[in-house]
Amino acid sequence: MTASSQPLPSPAKNRIISIDALRGFALAGVALVHMVEQYIAGPHPEGFMEGVNGIPDQIIQVIISIFFTGKFFALFSILFGLSFSIQMESAQNRGQKFSGRFIWRAALLFVIGCVHQLFYRGDILTIYAVLAPFIIPFYKVSSKWLLITAGLIFLGIPRFIAFAIFGAESVTGVHPMMDNNHELVKNYIDTISNGSLGEVFYLNATYGMLTKIDFQVSFFGRFYYTFAYFLIGLWLGRTGLFKDLPAFSKQIKDIMLWSIGALIISFGLVVATFATAPQPIDFSTWRFALGMNFMDWVSVSMSSIILCGFLMLYQKDSWQSRLAFFAPYGRMALTNYVMQSIIGTFIYFGWGLGYIGQFGALICFLMGIGVIIMQTVFSKYWLKNYKYGPLEWLWRCGTYLKWQPFKRAAPPTPAVE
């Protein structure tokens, strides 16, 4: 592949600040979830956190579970689909084709994700990279069919197919997915708690990758839902919503109301499904798979409410300046996503400070806020001197197979009379 002779799009030209702010806001939510989970990204043996699980910690865990887990990941995924829409439209306006370069760009993202996976087995970049080529055919599909396809995925059809094939067993054959006390689970926790950096890298590249595939492809359904969120982002890009938020105020409010109604119904279905089930719950039953699907409906509804709430607040002058705080964080989302994992695993894992299992959820939550503020302030000052974040710049250079301008030009020196 050779670099195009056409001029490359400028990163700052016609940049939509609300998208950067929303991306930073979504990334902040993802960071808080990971910090409270202590970057374990999976089950841990019973009793592992009991010593630091006081009432304030339990309150924070409930807040994270209801308002953060699965919701901000959804926003982040929607924005990936939106970015694809913007890139394709921009290339089309320049009379260029971007599909092949987008696939190449996804391949580079997969490499970055594999490096990130070594630190944190919950990496999402590799999943985005694998799914990215499949969104290309949908660029020319009508908006109606985009929504229908996403709706069928949200209804749970791929999940039920996976459950019919694999049940509650491991897709990769590692160990039963809900067995928190399996020897391999204990070994993983022991390794990240006490092992060297090389041992953590090896286990995340092998066992960690297999458990991630289990979570993505099995009845948990994250793989399928991620693609549905891509399609929603592609649809949002077509609407032009982010180019003129005030023009869509009524539609945003309507979607907010519908989402609140869907949330109430979905939550009722979750309660009805699990409250009437024999205890303890049998994970191999269709009732459990159905209940998991209803729980994801709750997440979809809550994600929509959060998105609409953000867009409604962003239209208010008093809130726009506050939410714009996240814009530099969002412009350097790739760099910040990888760096927050390195910082978090350094704090918790044995190759670093080794504090895993020693902090309650409240302290972890506060540390997460500290990391977000630190990275946002750093991003703001970095972007005053550079056009891109470090990883964004490398990704862009690799995408176009050409060194890209990195440092901002110094402002002209005023003339002396």
C-alpha cells in the first residue's frame, strides 16, 4: 500500500468539539470501572476482596454497577462507529476511497491492542480491530436496515445462537465460565498479585486472551453488542446530529423519554426472571441466558439515557464549558486508554506497587478520578505543543505510510517597532 498523493485531512479542521468531549467523558467512565475492578477483568476467588469491602465500598460498587459498567463502554463503541462514518464521508468528499485504508488502519489497531493486552487482559482494541472490517459493507446500507440489524442484535439473537451451541461452557475450553474458584482463576490472581512483568505478559497473552474470547463470544454477548453499537454510531453520523445539536433537541428529548420507559420495563423483566428462579441460579438454563439478555437491555437503555443527558446538557452554555473539559482527554483517547491501563496495573499488580486486593472500592474510585484529572490536564498541555497524542500520531503515520507533522508550529514573533 502506498501513501496517497492527495492532501491528507487536517486534524483540527472542522473538528467537532462535542464529539471529543463525549469521547473523553466515555473514556473517563471506562477508567473508573477498570480502577474499581482493579484491572482484574474477570472473576476472582471468593473472599479475595472481603477484607476491604465495607459499607462505603459496597455503595460505590452498586453505583458503578448501575451507572457505569457496560454503559460507558457502549458510548465508546458508538463513537468508534461515528468516527468511521466521519472518516468515510471525509474521504468521499475528497474523491477518495477509504475502505482499504480503514482495514489497514484496523490491522494497526490490532497490533496496538495486542501490546495493550499484555498489560490488561480486558483490552477492547483488538475486538474493535476484528469487528472494524465488517462495518464497511454497512456504510451503503439504508439507515432503516442499520437500525433493524442493531435491533436484532440487541434482541439477543446472536447470544441465543451462542448459548444453543456452547451453553454456559467455555468457548475456548479453558474452564467453566462461572467457576470463580477454578485453579486457573486462582493461578491468574496469584500471578498478577505476585508475578513479574514477564509472567503477567505471558499469562495475559495466553490464558487472558482465551478468557477474553470466552467473554466476548459466549452468552455474555459483548462481541455482538459491540458491533450493534458500531452501527448506532454509523447511523448517528448520517443524521448530522453532532453538526447541529440544537436542531435535534426535540428528538434527543424524545429518545430520552423512550429510553427511560425501556429501562423501567427491562429492569422489571430482570427482576421477574431472576427473582422467580430456583436458587442458586443454574447457569446452564435458558432462564439464565434470557435474564442476561434482559440485563443487557438495562445497559442499552441506561447508555441511551446517559448519551441523551450529555447532549442535552452540552447545549446549555453553563454546562458546555464544564463538559468541554473532557475534550483534550477525548482527542488523545487511544494514548490515554493505553496509559491508564499501564498506570492502573502498575498500582495494583505485583510487578508494580502490588496493591491489588488491599484497597476498597471507594479508594479505587477516588484514585480513578485522580488519574482522569491528571491525564486530562496533561492532554490539554500536550495538545498545545503537538497536533496528536503519541499513539494517535504513530497510528496516523502507519495509516498513511508517511511521516505526519507532529509538533505545532511556533506562533510568529511580533514585530518590534
